[in-house]
Amino acid sequence: MKSNEFVEKYSLYVIGAVALLILFNWFQIATIASPGPLTTNTISKAFSPSGSKMTKGSSGELALEVKRTGDNVQDAINALIPTGTPEWGPEIGVSYDDPVNSLNRLASLHRQVPTGSLSAEEKQRYIDINTRISCEFCCGAPSVVDNNGRDLCGCSHALSFMGLSKYIIKTHPEYTNEEILLELTKWKSLYYPRNMVEKGAALLSNDMELTASSLNDAQLLSKLSSGDTSSIGSLPSMVGGC
């Protein structure tokens, strides 16, 4: 009897150990598969996105680097469409090469980094950036937020701009508003490649630089067709009330 009792107890111990091992392995796999909760310490690497490069333009405004080949369309594609993964990409589960899933992940940042968590200075930076970008190809709002920082658009593209800008402001305050805006513009080019390449090629054909202000000018093409290049990039941040 004692021998049988020992065998039964030993079997229970083995079963329990195996169960614990399975649970531990499941937890490890789940941890690797999930990007995990977002905190202000999530990004551990420098903000140094790969793909299209940023450079100082002739006017001093930050612009996308363009290697001219004589083919304005291809040059615009090469400059506007980033490839690879930004250094911070693995930390939040995004890649330039996977714009659809990255869009969903970046849009979720808007909820996970509440606007109310921003300090007064951070919120002003957030407003400055996001009143200068819109989803003009699918939505009618003049910008993704108004002058008080309230959402003007609820589409996933707008949410990704708002979410990513807040995230970078919170985790990498050393980066300028211009750098962040141009980074958002690169993502905008991934979301609307045909439209953005058309704008980029039009700028290059007029020997103009690919700046964030020009690329986000919703009236760019009509201005170029009318010969009004002096006001490109000078649209008001918001028109009318919300």
C-alpha cells in the first residue's frame, strides 16, 4: 500500500510540474508575441528611422533627401516611401514594410497615450504638429486636431498621427516638432502612396523641396497648376470652427 501511495503522490508531483512548465512556456511565447503595454520607457533606442532620410533644405526647413535621377516620379517614390523598420519599430511592433498592421498599432497609441497625460508644454507641441497635417485624401477636416488639441478626425490615419506624435513627444522630447511632423508625413505617404507621390513629383518638377509644409498643403496641386508657388505650405492651421 505504501508503495502504491508513493507512486500516486509521485505521479501527482510530475503532473503538477509538467503543468507548470506548460504554463511557463505559454507565458514566454505570449510575451514574445505581444508588443506589451506602452509606457514612456518603451522606446530604448534613439529615434533614427530608416528608409527615406531627412535633411536640411536650402531654406533651413527640414526636408526629405532626394537623389535626382531625372525621373521625378521615381525620385518622389524613393524619397517619400520609407522601407525597413525604424529603430523604435520593434519596441511598439511597427514596420514601414507592414503599413496596414502598423497603422492599427500606431492608431492605438492615441488611446494608450491620453492627450490629458501631456504637460502644458507637451500639449502645445502636439497641437503645433497636428494642426499642420490632415487626411485630406479621405476626410474633409483641415487638420487632425484643432487649435485646442481636440480631435477633428476619427479615422485610423488621423489617430495614428495623433498617437505617434504624442508617443514621440513623451519618450523623445529632444526631437523637434519639424522632425516629428516629417516622420508623420512619411507614414502619410505609406497610407496614400499614389496621392503623395503625385504631390512629390509635382514639387520636384518645379524644382521645389519635399518639406512637410509643402507635402501637407492640401491645395498644392491647384497652386502649382495656377503658378502660385509663393503660398505653398502657408495654409492656415484650421479653417472655421469644429
